[in-house]
Amino acid sequence: MDITVNILLTIATAATPLLIAAIGELVVERSGVLNLGVEGMMIMGAVGGFGATYLTGSPWIGLLAAI
């Protein structure tokens, strides 16, 4: 039982950013604009945030760079 709960929590945690991106893409698609770069934008934001945090040592600057 404990392992099942841990697996479900891990899945929910890992799927949250993907669900947010999918909902954003759904809104864009409904407006009539085709955006094929959602995954690329997520990856570049993550890389930029990591790089800024690594270079400055401040997670707040990393968050700002990722946005």
C-alpha cells in the first residue's frame, strides 16, 4: 500500500508541469494559433533557470531567468 501511494504521488508531481503546458497549449489552439514549441519552451526555461541559479547561487534569480 505504501509503495502504491508513493508511486501515485510521484506520478502526480512529475505530471503537473506537463499538464500546465498542455492546458496552455489547449487555450492557444482554441484561439486558432498553432504553437509547436511548447516542449522546447519548457526545456529552454528549465535550462536557463538552472544555468542562472548555478552561476549566481541564488534560486530567486534562477526563477526569474526561467520565467
